[in-house]
Amino acid sequence: MTESFKTLPLPPSMIETLDNLGYHSMTEIQSKSLPFVLQGRDVVAKAKTGSGKTAAFALGMLERIQASSFAVQGLVLCPTRELCTQVATEIRKLARYKGNIKVLLLCGGQSIGPQIGSLEHGAHIVVGTPGRIQDHLRKQTLTLSKVATVVLDEADRMLDMGFSDAVQQIVNQTPSTRQTLLFSATYPSGIEKLTKSIMKDPEVISVEAVH
Ligand code: ADP
Ligand code: MG
């Protein structure tokens, strides 16, 4: 039995949005990580696929977004376009309580021109693959200087795919005052090196699968 989202310091409109989505109680990874995420702490969280990790980082990221500013304030890196799409869909649902939050997908395998056009109109949150985010940084069509929250989602798969250096370079272009959140289903050996170089005193949380 897990707790209600009402135990968290979230605005009533957010609780209502969660209720409307059928999210009446927190999953285990959510109840263990959200208190730290909402405090602004860096968090490394490990839990199996399907355990609700997206909301665990998205609720914290959304709380730090200022809707009135059209700068990119949240950055989520995911290994594949399919995962980026799933994450963006979930964030858009959760963002309803905040009004007009623009979530932009920047993935490879799609033409870059329309992405540049969308960036010119502004976005609060960017969800993308490391390669394509680097392309935009090189072209200077994306600026990360106002990012308050960086999320590495499915970090184990990003490392498997050889994105470690790319992730590091991208994160280095965000303010040092950012909050950094890392979510993963497993902890491969390279993760520790990455967390040491980009995170500050992270709270490490692990939910073990029950068989
Ligand atoms: P993960 O990233 O750990 O694989 P997801 O964030 O994709 O998991 O969530 C898996 C599914 O569970 C999604 O369909 C999501 O909408 C749903 N979900 C997440 N949190 C809750 C909750 N607290 N109550 C009910 N459903 C939830
Ligand atoms: Mg996930």
C-alpha cells in the first residue's frame, strides 16, 4: 500500500490532474524519490520498466517551470525516438494543471528544419535524443542556459548505445545550479563515473523487483 500524492508539497490543481489521470496513489519509486525531487535534490533512481518513473521526474521538473518564460527550462534526454515520444506524451498530460506548457521533441531520424522552426517559437521543455540535441547545440538553434532541471531517462540504455560523452557534453552546457535527475532500470558500471561528473551529492534510490 503506497501513499497518496496529497502527502507531497504539490498544488491542489496538480493533485486534481493526477486524480483525473487515475493516479490515486504513488508507485513505490514515486513515493521514495518524489520528496527529494521536489526538494530540488539531485537523484539517482533505479526501478524496473513500468514502475512510473516518468511522473517521478516530471512532477519535479514541472514545479520548477515558469510558464511565463519561454526559455527552455527542462531538458530530458532519452535513448530513442520512441522513448522520447512516450515521455513527452506523459509530461504533456501531467502539465495540464499549469496551463500552456510547450513540450518539444527533438529526435534524430526526422528532418531538422521543422525542429528549428519550433525552437524559434520557444518551448519550456525539450525531450530529445543526445545526437540530435548536440546537432542543435552546434547549430546554436538551442540554448540550455536557462535549464533548471536535466533528466537522463533510461540512462543504462543511453550508456549501452555509446552516448556517455554526448550526454556529458550536453549537460556541461546547462547552468551549474541545475537539478540533475537520473532514472534507469539497471546500474551498469559506467553510470557511477557519469553521476560523479555531473551530479552533486545525489540521493540514490533503488526499488528492487519483487518476484
Ligand atoms: P517507467 O518509466 O518506469 O517504465 P512509466 O513512467 O512509463 O514507467 O509508467 C508506466 C505506466 O504507469 C504509464 O502508463 C503511466 O501512465 C502509469 N502510471 C504512472 N504512475 C502512476 C500512478 N501513480 N498511478 C497509476 N498509474 C501510473
Ligand atoms: Mg521510463
